[in-house]
Amino acid sequence: MSAAAPYRPVAFGPYGAEITPQPDGGWLIRAHQPIAAYPRRFTEHLLHWAATAPDRSFLAQRERGPLGTPGRPWRHLSYAEAAAQVKALGQALLDLGLSAERPLMLLSGNDIEHALLTLAAMHVGVPVAPISPAYSRLDPQAAKVAQAVALLQPGLVFAADGDAFGPALDKALTQGRPGTPVLLTHGHRPGALRMLDLLRTVATPAVDAAHERVSADTVAKLLFTSGSTQAPKAVINTHRMLCANQQMYAQCYPFLEEEPPVLVDWLPWHHTAGGNANFGLVLRNGGSLYIDEGKPTEDGMAETVLNLMDVSPTAIYTVPKGLEMLAHHMAQDPALRDRVLARLKLIFAAGAAMPQSVIELVDRLATEALGQRIPMTMGLGMTESGPFAVSHHLPGWRQGIVGLPAPGLDLKLAPVGDKLELRYRGPSITPGYWGQPELTAAAFDDDGFFCSGDAAQWIDPAQPARGLRFDGRIAEDFKLITGTWANVGQLRARAMADALPYMHDVVVTGDGRDALGLLVFFAPAAAELAAPGTPHDPAAWAADPAVRAWAQRWLDALAATGTGSSNRITRALLVPAAPSAAQGEVTDKGSLNQRAVLRARVALVERLYAEPPPADVLLANEGQR
């Protein structure tokens, strides 16, 4: 039924590109549509909407209280109020001596104060560096926060809660300038500045003068990469990058300009998808952002569901795990389904490995509720590209498809081994890494293209105009002992296709060995497989005969789809513990970090390949090997 249903009418931009083969076997690709004009400074969008729609709600957040509790009122901030407070805070930052060399560092997560400080710093030309709260809250040593402080030498450090972030502040600030001031919204810390006091600052002409000095090349943000294999790198994001990226979005998705977008969004602002793409498209198009303090976890979804019952979004930008969990909640609750879909125009679940089963479930739910499907699209980008770079802005997206370059971006497919690496050049690409010129130099090729490390292949080599398909991370792929390359991205996607909703994710093993294997992490739904009375934890599920019988059938079927050693998975180990965010195994977006898991679980990998195989290692049926 859902496959035959039409899509809800939504305005999309042109999809097409000039594609030129190169002598080395690579390609140059450029969108047919050039990029249109865009502002020089990112906060010009705030000033525009403060003047033209002053009373419209820009940001909303529930009042403090236990998450998932019904009835917590929303605190709203209009565009006019936001602009006035941004100017007041801009003056305060100038008074504190912040500058291009003394940036603002933010340790805590998404909230209205975080947003105001970010915009205030950018408005007066001060770089802002949001840091993952996990670095402060989960690591007792706050090692990555200390590394960031040592690199940036911030002029001010903000944390919403002085009590929660106190230990991290104590350890990290030893790496900064003596006497670096700390700013809090609430909580305790001797000598700390208070957000309410800074908001009372009276803006002077110095704020407008500082704003006028901001150029397209002024550093707006410093966004840290995950640092799974080394210390985090600070990616420079200029005003040009942010403004150009939003113009690219608008040209690919012109419906954003037809009606102010409304988002209920949890994606973290220290990450480019949440802090640049989602926050930016709301501001650029005069929309409203409802800050969702939930997450795609069993507990966190209660808050997200509560928020979505209050607010019907016009678009959903999330990750595959987030969409999967939301879809299952909607399937169980027709009222939630109808509320979420009421005016939804787009689903953009940022992850090339979205399982087809999730797409089909969302299509079915929309067809039941509306008689129409909601367009689902996809793209590919990274912190260094702003993030928007490659876009498949057409309804009918399927797993792995990423599309063609956005307007204004030059895309090179460069041969690297037996793959084609995506390389970017254009106004939305970073100029490099803060304070690390050697890393900057290594990141660009001789033609000035940024080397992404992502690989792609044509959807149909006979019809390149259809666009590109994601082909994994070049650095994640490895060779078996036979010298045959294993494509980790494709293997993970294939393994997860029939593992949902019982498995959270898998990590592919086999580097330097003679066979491919998997470390398998459970999702909460694994409880449905277990015998009644089985404790609700990964260790119990890993030992439960019913769960193991299901996993054995899944592994046998998976092995049967392989055609050779490079794509036949022959063994698996059910991990008896959840992935650890403290060790970097799970990202802020809820996905697994393949490298971090392999680094932290060396003993499990050795067990997976031990001879004779231990009893807890699953081996594919001999007839399938």
C-alpha cells in the first residue's frame, strides 16, 4: 500500500550536475545550478528577522525539571528579544577582552543561553568553541577538555551548571591562561560570572562597530572532531562557510523559504549537524527551534515523545537510530503518529546506512495517517564541509544514496587504491585546523581540494547523472590476511538490515585475519527475544538460549549472502555489555565508533578468533561458509 502512495507535495530544487571524467580515472562534478548571493556575516539573519518578524518565536525550551515529566511549560524567546540579548552579551564579551585570539568555550549542551552566547560571540567577531558535554561529564580526568583548552587558550569558559561541570573546570583550566573567567547559568563556583548579570550589560556603539569588522573570512566557530584515533582537531568554520552552506540548503530545499521551519531537535550543537545545519536553517529561514532534551535512547525518547505531542514539526533532521526509535513509538501510538506527521514535509535522517525496514515502516505509517508518504532525502558531508556538501534532494531515497554536489561546490572523485575518495572545494569548505598548520597542509591535495576520507561510487556507472552512493570510510576498510580488501561500510549496512530492532549496531572485525567477524551490541528490544524472566541487560541476553538461537539464524542467513572471503561474515560474538560513551565507543548521535570499539575491546576480538572457538562465539553454519 505505502509503496504506491504519492509523496506529500514539497518544493525541491534542481537536481543535476556537470560531470567530467579525468585522465587518472577520477571525476570532476559541479552542480548545474550556481550558488546565489548570501550574507557576509551569519548573524545578519538574526538582525533581519528581528526587524521583519520581531514577535515570532525563535527558540523555545522547557523549564527546568525532571525529563519526561508532562506539564513543564515552554520558555519562548522571540527574534526581537534574542537580538537585544545577543547585543548585550556581545558588549559583555568585548568588555571581558574576548577576541579572535581569545575565543569563547562552551562546555554544556543545548539550551537558550548556549544559543545566545554563540550568536553574541559570532556577532562581534569572537570564535566560539562548543565542546561535547561528554568530555566533561563522563571522563573523570576531562582529558579532551584539557586538550581543547591548551589548544585554544579561551578568554571565557561557559558551563550551564557549575556543580555538574565543576570537576572538569578544575582539571581543564589548568591548561589555560591564569585566571580564565568562568560563566555559569546556575550552580556554584567561587568567583564565577553569572549569565543574568551579563544579560544586563548595556550595548554601546562598540557592538555595531565590531559587527561591521566581521568579514566572510572571520572565524565563527571552532568545532572539534571526535578524536577517535588522536587528540581532537579544531575545525575552523568561517562566516562564509556558514552562510554559503545555508544558501546551498535553501536552493536544494526551497520549501524552507515558503513557510518558516519548525524543528523539535535534539542533535547536539557541538556537532556540525545540530549546531550548523539545523540551528542554521531555522535562523536563516526565520523558523522556530524547540530544544529537545531527549535522545534516541530507551529513556531519552520519553522526553522527545512528550515534546512532539506538543509541537508538530515541519521537518525532522535526525540520525538513523533516532528515526528508527521514533517510528516504532509512532507505530504503537496513533495519536503521536498523527501529531508528528500533521505538517511534516521532510525527513532527513543523516546516515547512509539507514535500514530499508525503517524506511518502509515510516512510509506505511504516513500512508495510514495521510494517504501520502513523507519525502525522505539524504546527503553527505562532514564538519570540514559545513556540513552540507553532497545532496540527494529527491523523494524516493534508498539506503546508501548520497546524490550530487550542492550548488557552489566542486566535487572531485580521486582514485585511492581501489576506491574513489570524495574531495571538496568551495565557499563552504574549511580553511583548515586551528593552531595545527601541519594537519591543515596534509588535508588538502595539490588542487586545493579537501580530502574527506569518504569514498563513493556511482549509483549506476552507465548513468552518472543519477548521482553517487556512499562507499564507506577509506580509513575504516582493511585487508584480510589474503590481501583482499573488506568494505566496512557495506558490511555493517548488510549486517544490520535484518538485525533491527534487536541489535543496536555491529562492529566489523578481521583486519589481518583470514575471516570476517562481528562484535554485536544489543538494543533494548532484544528483551523481546529472550525467555520470560530474563534480566534486562546485555550479559543476560548474550547468554539466553532463545537470543542465541535467533542470532545463529541471523548469522547463517548473513553468511549465505556472501560471495567470497571479503564479504562473507562467518563468526560473531554477542557483547555482554553496552557500548561505553566514556571510552568513546558511542558518539553523541548514538552511533558506534568502529575504531574506538576495536581499541577498547581487544580481548573480545582475540576471543572471537581463538582456536578452538569458545562456546560463546557463534559460527556460521558450515553449509553456508
